[in-house]
Amino acid sequence: MRLIVFCLLTVGLSWAQSTTSATLHFDLSKIGMVEDGEQECNDTNPRLQEIPSKEMDRIVGAGSKSIPVLIRMLADRRMAQTREPIICYWPGMAIGDIAFCLLTDLFKDTRGKTTVPGADWGSMIDPQDKDNPAWEQLHSTLRRHGVAALQAKWRKMWVQYGDQMHWDGKEECFKLKGQ
């Protein structure tokens, strides 16, 4: 009997967690820098989480639940409806482009060091494109392998380390517990 109750509780908790992350959604076009009421590209903050916005507060506030949502958003190839790209010199950012940049930034400390193995730009992108601009590196990888392969890399990293992470408010990034 205890085993049945345990199984039901486990399934219930698992369903509740997946339902919560499935209903969580972010408008990534609203994380851009705003000065004097105008949206501008980011050329001063090295990480997207350093750009103050209500939407970024929602992402950070959701904690680790935001990561699976952002991984799903990698597949969103609609162009962000912004006056300027969120990252300067990036010609027209898709929602999935923003999700990718945000994911890599959320696992980077204030010194630019990646805090979780495999969550860095270089681990996710084809190395043959390293001399190209960032937007071309990402788009070349997507053309060669598809968004599903990129999502699979992120999911693999998340499955391996997700339950070992915490948000470090001082460094404004996800870190492995004990770091």
C-alpha cells in the first residue's frame, strides 16, 4: 500500500512540475535595454541578465523552472518585434536566438566563466564556425544540425546537472551547488 501511495505521489509531483514549466512563458523581446523609454541594442552589458527589465525579473524569479522553458523556446524562429536587435550587430534576432544567448549567459558568472560544464557557447556551437560573428555561428549550427539537435544538447546538460543547480544572487547566474 505504501508503495502505491509513493508511486501516486511521485507521478503527481512530476506532473505538477511539468505542468508548471509548460504553462510558464516569457516574452524575450522585452528583455532588451530601454533608455529614455526607447528600446536599444545591448552593447554595454556582457550578460543579458544584467539588463534590467520586468521580463528578466520574471525569468530569474522562476528559478530553475525557467531553463526548460528557454530550451523549448530555442525552436521559436519568429523574429523578435523590437526596434533594434537586443544584442548589437545581430541582424534581426529570432526568439530562439535570444533564448540561446540567454541560456549561455545564465550559466556565466560576472567574470565570464561558465559555471556548469557544457553550458557554454563553445560546447553548443560547431567549432568550425568560431571565427565568424556570433549570429552566424549559431545560424550555421542550426542549418547543419537543426534546432532539435541544439535542444538535445541543452536537455542533456540539464538532465545531468539540473538538480544540482542553484541561483547565485550575487553572481546573477546558475551555479552547481557547492560552487
